[in-house]
Amino acid sequence: MPFTNYAEVAAYGEFIEYVTSIGYMPPWTPDSEYAHFVGEKVLTVEEIETLSAWVDGGKLEGNSDDNPGLPDFPDGSQIGMPDHVLAMSEPYVHGGDMTDQYQVFVLPTAFDGDVSIRALEVLPGNHEVAHHAILGLDVSGTAAQMDDADPDPGYEGFGGFGFNALSSFFGAWVPGALPVNYPPGIGRTIPSGADVLVQMHYGPSPIEASDLTEVNVFLSDVPVEREVYTAIMGPQHLDAPFLLPPNEVSSFHGTMPVTDDVSLLNIAPHCHLIGSSWLVYATSPDNQDTIPLISIPEWDFNWQGYFTFPFLKKIPQGYTLHGEATYDNTASNPANPNDPPEWVGFGEGTTDEMFFVFIDLVLFEEGDESVALGPTSPCPADLNGDLIVGVSDVLLLLADFGCLLACSIDLDGDDAVTVSDVLFLLGQYGTPCE
């Protein structure tokens, strides 16, 4: 339903009050008390109470003169006007045979030399069958040859691109995801003459479905000095074989060592329909320090994403990354594709399951903790970017207390974190940043 004017919103007033009061809307699966991210769709208690009071008061309209009107959204993008649009050469028709299909499409580029990328945005042409997309890079021409040998648009590519591509994870799209926009000097590079590969996973459909997917390319205003890498935690990092018995809730714990000082940009846990929760964090070698990364108490396949941290998040060398996932393979899980529940293992199909944590990162440099990855808060003491000065900001400050050189947190400008910084923060404590 559209919410573009007062009448449209007021018509659903009671419904809006209900779905916001139970936390169903707005759609935001990460626990906002565990970790914060750019673009959080979270309502405060006060905002929820305001909606309820508006409904109880008769849903009165405010001063129409204060209405700023509809914003001017860019056409065909969630983040702006792309510099280039790469598209499939022709539509692909997925047969209505209720099967999964992985098809790789080759998108040639004609850039004059290497190009620096600040963002890539995948625009699926048919959301009814688009399960996810993974981007790759090929400079060998192998993918184009495989495409020519297949009579259909693209070529079949279950499990990967079918060869050792230059990059097998250059970017991705999943339902509900926003494109990742890298800060100046950080990004990815498309080499001269490279083909961009799009591996589309099409889910089962009872009818034929046509798709024509595009990729928006946003160039960096400055050369990329720090290349983004993607770390992937998968089934090989688990503490037990990945197998889900019917009528049981199963949990798995994955661990992965951190071999260099790194700075994280974003994080994306991924599973399918039987998944029910995620918890990802990092621990020090002595287990005395825990860095929270993301908690998703109620997994929803339809609202996934690359969740971007407000600032680059340092994970020191020697720490361990942990990923904990729970899967509900019982009849009480309304998303369970099997009725009655069946044995489920790792696989490429929609009714199979997966365990992955994708993390974009760069090698750490001094001052990274001050590099903003989204809009900065108007309050200097809002250290975690949640638009309020609260307990979490105090804890962040105290964690850096006593720093005398190259301090990531310095509120009073004296290049150190001392009592004066604590007093500065306490002076803003409880302040909403609007």
C-alpha cells in the first residue's frame, strides 16, 4: 500500500499502530541493542507511543503547510544515478517446472583501463524467482566461451562459475539488501577488459518466469588505495557436520582465525528457510574481550542484507571470529518448506540449507575507527551512530580511556582520551541527535 499522503496513511492508522507495537514493522532483523548499523530501520519507544497516541486521538492531520512533499527518488536505483549500467544481453526464461536454476550471465565491460568502484547495485528483473545473485570477474574470456557453447542466455553454473575466475565474490544481492557504498579511497577495481559475471539463483516457480537483470556501476571519485576483500565463514569452519534432522532445532558454531589486523565494513549472515537465528562476534586470544558484530534473533529470509557498520570496526590479529546459527526444522516453523519435516543438508537449492557469514574488510590502518561508513551524527558524543548519547557511547569511550596518541575517540580535541572527554560526553548524556 502507498503511504504518500495523509489520507493514505490515516486509512491504515490502526494497522500501523498494531504492526509497530509488536515490532513486526519496520522490517529490521538485527538486534539494535547488540550492534548498530547504517540505515537502521528501528523505532524508539517514544516514536511507537507517538503513533499510538495519534491513533487514539482520532488520527488528526497536522498542518498541511508543513508537508515537504514527496522526495525526488532516483529512477532505477536505491543510491543515485549510476555511471554505467551493465545488463543481460537478452531475457532469460526460467521454466515453470518447480526446480532451482543457477545461471551465469556474462556482462562485458568497455572501460578505458582499470576502473575504481565505490558501489555495485544488482537490480533483479523478476523478484518472484530471483533467490540471490553473486558477482564475479573474468579476464580470461573463459566465461564468454562457456556462454557461447550454451544455447540459452548465459550458461548453467551450479556451485560457482565453473572455472577459477579472477574473483568469485565481487559483490552480491539477496532479498531486502541495500547496495554497499564504500568511502573515498576504499573500494574494488574492475581490470581493463574484464567481464562482470552474474550468477543468478532462480528459485522454484510453477509458471515460466522471464528475468532481465542489470548491474549499476558507481565509479569512485578518487582512486582506490585500499582494496576490499571478502572473508567467508562456511561449513568448513563448523564444529559438527552440517545436517539438520527432522523435527529438531539444531545449532552450529563456526570459528575462523583473524590472521591480520583488519577493519570490517559490513557483515552478512546467510541461510535459507529453516534458519531461525544468528549471532556473530569476535573474541580475544584470552577470551577476556568480546567484540559484538551482529545478532539476528529471528531470521527472515525475505529481509537479508549487507549490514554496514557506522564506522570501520577493527578486529585485531589473533582474535577469533565466531558464527552461531540455529535452524528450526520442525513443523512449528511456518517457513519450513517440507511438510512433514525432512532431513536437510547443505545444498544450492532453496529447500536445502546453508551456513555462511560474508564480511567485507580492509587491512587495518591507524585512524580507521574514525572512518565513517554512513551519515555521521550531529552529536560529537554519539560514538556508535545510533542518534542518541547513551550507555553504549560511555562504554566505547571508557574502552579507549587513557589513550595518548592516535586516539580513535577524542571529543575535546587534545589528542588524548582523558577525564575531560568523559565530562564532555556526560554533558551530552541522554541527548537525542536530530
